[in-house]
Amino acid sequence: MTLMQRTRLTPIQKRHNRKAFDCGYADLNEFLAHSARASSDKRITRTFVIEAPSDPNTIMAYITLTYTTVDLPVECKPARKLKNPVPALLLAKMAVDNRYKGSGYGKRLLTFAIKEASETSKRVGGVGLVIDAKDNDAKAFYLSRGGDDFEIIDESGLKLWLPIDICDAIAQTLGDP
């Protein structure tokens, strides 16, 4: 069994050592250390962590999801049929601790977000997944995983959109994250 197979994706809890996490971005580290659990407890966002198998209190990576509305540009195919703003799931934050980068945890979290968008849409509605990429490196990561399926939907070029029909198709082909 690989390290990836032995890890667990779980909602953030008090027992998790949030202050030891370091992804190289102070704002993402600070959010995890000081805001992620409180925001989840208040039902503003939901943060999920990948726990280290050797110590379930150690966070290897995390993702924060919430709801949003977004104005889709007319160039987006779904925008031609929908009235703005449209509801969607927002991948607000995602980070992998420097010790575990390059091990597939970012891809696992992105897969989780896509599947959550699909499931959430079936339960309560929503027409896609929106990703606020932190910078061009993060954008490149998402685009390398989603290719032509992602659409850029703002002037900064950092807000990405994945329509729900594509989320559904991906969710059907993938196993548990």
C-alpha cells in the first residue's frame, strides 16, 4: 500500500496541528493556522485535510470549499443559456505542505473538489466549479490537470470555471479521492 493510499481526507478538527503546516505561502499558512477551523465551525466554508498516516494530527495538504455566485462571460457556452449570476461551488484555497509537494496530493484535492461540485449540484443545485487560483503557478497547476475543460472567466486570468457537466463526467470516471 502506497503512502497516498494510507492517507485520509477528513474535515478539519481541533486535534489537527495547523501551525506546523508550511506550504511556502504565508497567507495560506495563516488561514489554516488561524481561520480554517473557525470558518468551518461557523459553516462559512468547509476545510478538509489530508492526514499523515504516521500521525493523523499532521496535515499534509488542505482544501477549502464554499458556495459562490459568478458572472459567466458570454463566451462561456453555459452562459448563453443561463442568467447571471449563477451558483457554483468555489475552491477557495488549496495547499500542500512543502514536505509533500510533488506526491499527487494537489491532484487528489482537485479531484475531491470536482466530485464535491458534482454531488453538491445534485443535492442543492449549482452549475459548476469556480477556482480562484492564487497566482500563475497555481493556475498552471489547475490547467495542467484540466486542460481545455477549464475556462478563464475574469480579466486577471486567475479565476477558472469548470462546467457541471464536465464535473459530472469526471466524477463518474474517478474513484474515491
